[in-house]
Amino acid sequence: MKRTIAICTMSILAAAVSIPALAQDRADNELNQATTIMHDLTGPQSQAGIPDAVLRKAKCVAVIPKMIKAGFVVGGQHGAGVATCRTADGRWSPPAPFDLTGASFGLQIGGEVEGYVMMIMNDDGMQALNSGHFKVGAGLNAAAGPVGRDADASAGVSAAILVYAKAKGAYAGATLNGAELNQDHGETRELYGHEVNFSAILNGQVHMPDNGAAHAFVETINHDVNRAAR
């Protein structure tokens, strides 16, 4: 009996230790995937990615590494992502975790996974993102982003948000109208060790977490934007 109790106690303790580790692994994996997507969209080999003109003007970048859609004809979609914004001193903020959920329409058989990038292009879009809760396309003009390194950003000049999608290894402009963005409080706590306001993160009012994946994501955005500005 005592041996059984001891085994159960050890199992409970092991689970308590492993749950935070799994959550941290999920956060790191998400950040690493977001970094890879930005490399693919903005790296020197990417001639069909985000135009330099869009990178130069963007106020925030929000990356959803995996967007899962499922259903037949009418289905749902869900994804988790990270965002960063330009701060008042010209740097890019630490990453802010969020969820994106909503309905999806069109012919969908089974499930499919796509990665999305939202380029926030004006103050209205930046304020909406900072709130930690808004619906894409509701009061904000969201449009499919122009594609190609030398493409003209004026193709979406009036849009608060320009959207890009990855499907079957290719990138193209896309739309996410109707999808709802909310701060991911659980992942925020895993990344920063405690609850942090979404706006405080994106305004650069908190320190960068001691996390290599978080540093790599923000450094990638900073490098790509600086390259585009040359």
C-alpha cells in the first residue's frame, strides 16, 4: 500500500514538473516556426515574399505559424501566434502571444494547415492590436498583401492590415476577415513568468524574456526591416 502511494505521489510530481516544460516547449516551437516563416517571406532568397515597401512601412508584425481549418463547406479555424510592434524608440517590442479564431467558408474537405502573417500598416491597426482583442475586418480595412520583393505597397495603401498566407510551400496574399484575435494569457505567463498586459508588451514596457527563441524572432523582424530600409 505504502509503495503504491509512493508511486502515485512520484507520478503526480513528475506530471507537475512536465506540464510547465511542455508549455514552454510549445511557446519555443511557436516562436521558432514564426521566425522560419519570416525568413521565408523576407530573406534574400525570397523574391515572391513581402515587398520591401511593406516592411518599411509596417508598424507591427503578427505571425500565425499554423492555422488549422476543418469542416465541410462551413468550418472553423484556429491558430496561435506572436506579434511585435515598433516602439517609440524605433526598436521592436518583445513578442506578444495571441490566439486567432473564427469561422471559415468555402469548400473544405478534411483539415488543412496554413501559416499566416499580418502586417499592421497604420495607427488604427496598431491600436486594435494593442487592445489584445479585435476582429479582423470589423471596422478595420484588411486586404490581401501585394507579393514580390519589389512590389508596390500602394496596392494595399488604404488597408490597416495586409495579410499573407503559406499554402503548399508557396506564399500569396490572403484574407482573414472575421477572425478574432485575443491575447493568449496562458502562453504569456509561460513566456514572461507572470501575467503581462498585451499593450505593455507591444509598447516595449516590459523586458525581453530570457528566451533564445523570443530573441531570434524579434531580431529577424528587426534585421529584415533594416535591410528593406537600405
